[in-house]
Amino acid sequence: MEGLTMGSYGAYVWSCFIMGGLVLLICDWRARSLQRKVYRDIEVRIKALGDEL
Amino acid sequence: MKPRQQRMLAVGLVVVGVAVAALFTLQALKDNMMFFVSVSDVVAGEYPQDRNFRLGGLVLAGSVEREEDSLEMTFKVTDMRCEVPVSYTGVLPDLFREGQGVVAHGRLDGSGVFIADTILAKHDENYMAPEVADSLVDHVADQTAPLTEYTTGCNEQ
Amino acid sequence: MWKFIHKLASPPHFYNLAPKLVPWFTVPGVLLVAYGVYAGLFLAPADYQQGDAFRIIYIHVPSAYLSMMAYMIMAVSAAIGLIWRIKLSHAVAAAAAPLGAWFTFLALATGSIWGRPMWGTWWEWGDPRLTSELIMLFVYFGYMALRAAIDDTAKADKASAVLALVGAVNVPIIHFSVEWWSSLHQGATLLRKDGPAMDPSMLYPLLAMILAFTFLFGALLTRRIRTEVLFRERRTRWVKDMVLSAKGRN
């Protein structure tokens, strides 16, 4: 447990590492959700148009 | 000239033009871009007279004096040539120590003492383990030796 | 060579190739992060001056480096898009911007958290390194806002490309700010004439983290470009055929 306190700097060090992980996760989630949204919009439009396209 | 070459030229001109404009702007603002004023400049009287400013330098080894039972303290800041006495009351950053780079914010009083309201610590770009640093102690001692010699030559510049 | 580039830059080809490329970035990226975080937090010794607080470097430096790298990718792609009119390169620039903004934010936030215990301040207005990095965040925001404000993709590409080129002047300013002016921020540790000023036991985890962030950025950028390509090609035959056959969803 001693190593986790980082000699009184634990709050600073851990918050930076957690924030780094969060940013990577948010970027991953954003890339995924954007791809789904764009694909779904195209799907909806193609189905709505039917053979007109 | 082919259209593609024209576009290449246009892009090149934009980049070069902006770079040149930035260069001139930064040159004109050079003094304002300085985050702090050096000790020698302060001693030479080259600092903003009408407002607070930042003074940057190293804490002179052996110059730190603390008042008992209070946060009041005095020390000298040096740039290896000149030195300026600093008076400060308050909490210091963890990195504050003798020989360390500091940036003090405040103003000079009539007697040439810099009255600081904020002290920030600077650290250098070297990273090493404490044991390694300890083995370099002799080297550091060599560096602090000429410090006093340099500081006496201040006004002769 | 040109044939290969043209094939790579062809939207349907890139769209189908990208998912195969992504694992080559993600897998080494995740492995390097695992090593870098563990070694940075537990194997590297504490710094002689900063103690354990210096470990913030393992997030701060990779994100600061990526913030500038992403900008260079954005600006160079924008220039290529303007000059050679390659569709894919504008898509690259548009995809790089939000990622660059996130890593700029991360560099500023971790720098602020690092500055509090070491320098004694969260933020100092007027410091050239801090200010120029903050300006870059605003340039990213401006770039994205400009794109969002123009409906016509071709016009948005051109206008935002010019903005990206103009803002590129800031990148060398960020890098050299600590040399040109006095700053609270210390000088360069890694990119020095006489080699990195860092103990190898601290340096290797840092290099691993820089490489890891680069790989993960590569994976994110590839996925973002792919989505951007899909959006730009939404009215084309190949996209319609693909969607009707229910392929290429993820």
C-alpha cells in the first residue's frame, strides 16, 4: 500500500493517470459511437428512399 | 504555371507569410513575452517601475533566514552575477530550497528589497534517482564555489 | 508508387482496409501502455528533486507530444488536400482535429496538476509555454467550429485547411518557447543536442508511453478517418451497396 501514496503526491499522480485513461476511453467510445451513428443515418435514408436512390 | 503549382505556391506563401508576420510580432513583443526579469536587469534598473513584476533566479546558498514562529522569511536571489534580497511571508512550494530556481512576484521597495507576494519554484530538465544525485554532490559543490566570486563582480558590468 | 497511393486513398479501399489496420496499432499500444504505466509508477525511482510527483511525466509528455504531432498531421494533410485535391487527406485533417484537442486538453490538465505541488501554482497567465499550448487548444476548437459551421463539405475543407495552415506557426513556438523566452517551464529533457537528461530507468518507461500513445492515436485516427470517409461517401453507389448487404457496420 505504501507505494500507492506516492510520498504524499498520490492525489496528483493518480488523478493524472486516471485522467489519461479516461481521455483514451472517451476517444475510443466517441470513435465507436460516431461510426454507428453515421452508418445508421445512411441505413435509415437508404431504406426510406427505397428504389428511388 | 499549372493550377496545381499555383495552389502549391499559394499554400507556401500563406505558411511563409504567417511565419514572417509571427516573427516580427514576437520580436516586437520580445520584452513582454519574458515571464520574469533576471536579477542583473533588476540591479541595472531595467524592470517595470509602475507595476508588480516577476523576478527570476536561483536562491543563493546560505542566504535563507526564517523568523521564528512565523512564516516570514528573507533570502537572496542570484543569477551568478548579481543578487537581490527578497522578503516573503507565506507558504512555499515543495521544491523551494537553496540553490533552486525560483520566480518571485512582487515589487521593489525603496531600499532595494524585493517584497514578494508569491514564490514559485522552477525545476530543471534533469531527472535522476536520489542515489545518483547524491553521487554528484561533489560536482554540485564545485558549481557553488564560484558563486560568491561571480556575485561580487555585479556592479562592474 | 503513385498507383499504390491512389489505391490506398480510394475511399472504398480505405474503408475496407482500415479495420484490418487498427489491431496493428491497438495491440502494441495496449501492451506498451501496460508496461509503461507499471514501470512508470512502480519500477522507476522517485526523482531526486520532485520525488514521486515527477511520475506525472508519463502522461504529460506523451500527451503534449501528441497534441503537436496531431496538429502537424492535420496541417500537412490540409496542405496536401489543398494542393493535390486528394479527398482522403481532407478527411485525415478533419479526423485529427478532435483527437488533437483531447490530447492538448490532457497535456494542459496534467501540467496544471503537476504545477500545483512543484511550482506552487495551477496556472500562470503570461507564461509562454503554457499560453502557446492553450492557444493551440483554441485553434483546434476554432478549426472544429469552422467545419461545423459550413454545410458544404468541399467549402468546409478549404476554409478549415487555411485555418490549420495559419495555426501551424504556433507549433514551433510551443516547442521553442522555453528557449526563446524566460518561462516557469523547464527546458527540453528529451530533444537535446547531448541526449536525454534522464536516468535510463526513468527514460525507458517514458519512451514506452510515448510510443504507446502514438500507437493508440494511430488506431483512433484510422477509425475516425474511416467514419469521416463513410460520411463523405454517403451518397455513393459503393456505400449503398455495402449498406444494403449489411456490411461494414462497425
